[in-house]
Amino acid sequence: MIIEQEQKFKEVLSKIEGQVNEQSFFNKFLELYPKVWQKLKANYSKFNRSKQSRQTIPLPKPEVSLRKEIRMWLQKQ
């Protein structure tokens, strides 16, 4: 999964025209990988619906988690 994500991020980076920042990267990722984004949102919704007790560790919203991954990846570059 991590290798696959690394490849996706590299492809997104190569497709960005102009200044590369977190917002432009996020927008291009959504444009290139809408199915991945839908899967993240579906997993989040499924997790929230399935919680029996509110004592579980909360799952971050899909936008927050994807932006965090992007931010960490861009810092490594």
C-alpha cells in the first residue's frame, strides 16, 4: 500500500503545473484519483456508522488524513 501510495504521489507531483503546495497537490490528487477519494470517504462513513460505543479512537475525516499524508510526503521531498 505504501509503495502504491508513493507512486500515486509521484505521479500527482509530475502532473502539477505551477507552484506545488498542499492545496494544489490535494486538488490534483482528487482529479487524478477520484476512486481512491471515494473509497476513503466510504471507509470513513462505514466506520462512523458501525461504532457501537463512542469510546473508540476516532477516525480522522478523509480530507484531514489525506492532507496530513500529503504534507508529510511533501516535506520528505
